[in-house]
Amino acid sequence: MAELLRVFIALLLVLAALWVAARLARRPMRNRRRGGTMDVLARTQLSRGASVTVVQVDQTALVLGVTDHQVNLLHIADVASFAPPEPRQAPDKTGTAVDSPGGSSTSDKPGVLTGSALSPSTWKQALDALRERSVRK
């Protein structure tokens, strides 16, 4: 009877250890490290196994090409060039300023990304060209 009790307690200890391991594995990795200086600013999936990722390290933005087998540094930039543009204020009929969703953004100005695949103006031009080609005539 004592051996059966010992086996039962050992089984409970193994199950408890498995439960603790499962709880630890379920937690996201970024919550384990508090106060880190690295953050993912943006990620764009190019294909099933390739993507472009912008990672912030201190005050530097690293544009990385990520595939299944390797990571390549594509560009180093200032974090401010990847900050979302502030909404522009446009006056309404009463003369008070309101947010303008269709207003021109600050990303149209020449900058680090001008002419690259990450530039918003490049994507706008590509979408306009696709819209023009898909219109039925």
C-alpha cells in the first residue's frame, strides 16, 4: 500500500511539472523581458516565407529582410522616419479646425524612403495604376 501511495505522489508531481511548463510556454516572449529597447515597428509579408520588418533598437530603425533561412539588413534609418503622420487640421464651414482624413500627409515630402518600396507615395502610385487598369471601359 505504501508503494502505491508513493507512485501516486510521483505521478502528481510529474503532472504538476507538466502543467507549470505548459503555463510558461503559453506566455508571449515579449512579456518576459520588461524594459527592453527593441520593438517591431512594422512588418509586411512579401510571400509565404519572406517579409520585410522594421525593428526599433534604441533610436535606430533597422529595415530587415526576413526569410525562412536568413535575416538580411536592408537599411538603417532614424526612428522618426517611421513615425505615423499626425492628422492634419482642416477648417470646416464654421472656421474651426477638424481632422481631415483625406488630407495630404507629411509622407509625401522627400525623405529617406522616397522612391523605395516602403514609401507611401510609391504604394499610392501603384494602387492608382491598378485602379486605372481595372476600370471597365
